[in-house]
Amino acid sequence: MDITQFSQINPPQRLLMGPGPINADPRVLRAMSSQLLGQYDPAMTHYMNEVMALYRGVFCTENRWTMLIDGTSRAGIEAVLVSAIRPGDKVLVPVFGRFGHLLCEIARRCRAEVHTLEVPWGEVFTPDQIEDAIKKVKPRLLLTVQGDTSTTMLQPLAELGEICRRHHVLFYTDATASIGGNALETDAWGLDAISAGMQKCLGGPSGTSPITLSDNMVDVIRQRKCVEEGIRTEAHSDGSEEMIYSNYFDLGMIMDYWGPERLNHHTEATTALFGARECARLILQEGLDNGIARHKLHGDALLAGIQHMGLETFGNLQYKMNNVLGVMIPQGVNGDLVRKLMLEDFGIEIGTSFGPLHGKVWRIGTMGYNARKDCVMQTLSALEAVLNHLGFNTVQGAAMQAAWDHYRHGSC
């Protein structure tokens, strides 16, 4: 092997304005450059406790078991589902985009009996639709996605917790794409479990998944308790129900690791934890409501610019996430070529979509560290230039002026 062919990593400069990941906040990157600690060093366990406290603020909860799963946002989803779903359990999944299908996929691998409720992509569900399905299916768990980036839609959740309580259903949501940029009230809305990801509105790199669990969900998980051989003592006893069929994602053992017993489970991802801690600290320093307002301000400025560029948007804008916008690719325009020129000539990345929307929709994100005026203005300017270069004529400057007008009447 010629080692000289492997140069030091030096990624090209990019402005990531797609549906995620986004550019990490420089303060998060600085935190992640800190030296490692041993996993039981008192300084390390202190940081773990701080992470739990900080993410209670981010999730708007008093839940004791608010912690990190080491792995991408999908790891958080899988940890919750494999720990909560017993083989044969009925689950109900309202699907309004790709990531509802992902919940079905993971639930099937947990050997659940999966029931779905579907609406066309670009729409969301009413509480009555979900309650009617709960009455019919009688599931043990309701598995939802709050914000599905494939469609850019935000599913209203505020009324679902009360419905789930009345029907004795555990209530979970995947908030990977929405948390930090849209309202999410864990306790007030009656959620039993939430998992999230760092690479969108939280402003960090992918690789850590914050989760929070209600007391009811913890009781369900504890009933499946199984401490592995080698660390098990006479003081440990198994739960009364079937064991969790994953070792790495066994939330019972992970709680024992994050709790006062500090029972060995895995070696904590120190660098990722430092980054996640800084993400939460920055969000709470800004103020959760202020951060949500910032995402709305810049998301709406982008929307105004896109509309005045003569482009159509996708989906029901009443339910659009603050942080991602779906833009219909105009007839006769090569959407992939537009994305290629944006990246190569301007260093700006925007996204396409999945499934039935692939090649029909661009997805443009304004989230986390990139929910800023300069990012919006650069993206609008570059997109307009590329479209005109390819023969799609716009009213020159109209998009930029619309964004400026929005900012003039906004705040942040």
C-alpha cells in the first residue's frame, strides 16, 4: 500500500441546505475536540448526568430517563421499539411519508403485528382519524413520526396523548427532524417515548440519538429486564416478561448504565456525548421558544422567496415543518442537474426526495446552525441563478426582495 495516496481529511467547503445533515455549530465541533475520559471517571459520569438534565429541558419533560443512545437517529428509534414491543404486540403506525414506513419496517423486525393508516404524501392525520383506527385495531402502541422530511409535513400530536390514555395505548414519536425547530411538549402532550437525532435542528453531527421515556414506558421495559452474564450478580433478577431481543439496544441495561449503578453496558462515545451536551446547552441558552421562532422566521423567508421565484411548493403548507420546504421541480427542468450545479458552482447542497416524490420535489432545509438570514439569501440567489442559466426565467431579484421584505417585518 502506498500510504502517500491517503492525504489528511480536508472536506470541501459546503453550505448544507438540504433536509439534513446540516453544518454543525462551530461551538459543537470545538466541544467535540476535547480529550477523552474514562467511562467511569467522575468527570465523565458528571457530564452524563448533565446531559440528562439538559435534554429534559430540550424535550420539555420531567422524565428521569432522558439520555443518549450511541448511534444515529435510527438507533434511537430501534432502541425504543425493540425494548417496548413484545413479539405479537399490535402496533398502529400512521404513515404519511417515508419514515412512517421505516417505523413499520423496524416494528416488523421486532415481530409486532403492524397495522397502518395512510394518507397521500403531503397531508397529515386528524386526531379523529387516528382515534377511529385505535378503536378498530386496539393496538398496544401508537408509533408516530412528528416531522417527516420526505414530505416536509409536521403531524399534530397535541391531542393524541389524551386519546392514547383513554384507550390504554403507549404513545411514541420519532422527532428526529422536528425537535428544536418546532414545538414538542413531551409531558403536556402525554408522550411515553420520544427519540431524536442531532443532525437537523439540534445543530450537531449525526451519531447520537437523545431519547426520553415516561414512567409508564420504563415500567414496560423493566418487565423485560435481563442482565447479561459476566456482570450479573445475585442481586439481579429477570423481569416477568419475554427478554428484549437486542443486547446493544436493550434500554433496561442502558438505563442501568446511565443510572447510579453504572452497570457496564458499552463504552460511552465520549466525543459524541460532548457534542450532544453542547447542542443542548446552546439550545437552552438561546431559549427553546426563541429557537423555534428563529426556525420559523427563516423557513418563512425561504418560502416567500421560493414563491416569488415562480416556483410551486409541495404539500399542505398549513402543516409544513418550520425547518424544511418542499419545492416542486418545474416542468422541463432537470432537477438533478440543478442540484449538481448548486453544489459544484456555489458549494450549496439541497435535497431531492424519496419514493413517489423522487425527481419531482427539491427539499430545502433551514435548520440548526443554518437557520440564518445569510444562508437563506445565498441559497435563493444561487437557485435563481442556476434556474435562469438553464432557461427557466424568473423575475430577476423578486425572490430576494420577498425575503428581504419578510425579514423587515420579522424579528430575530
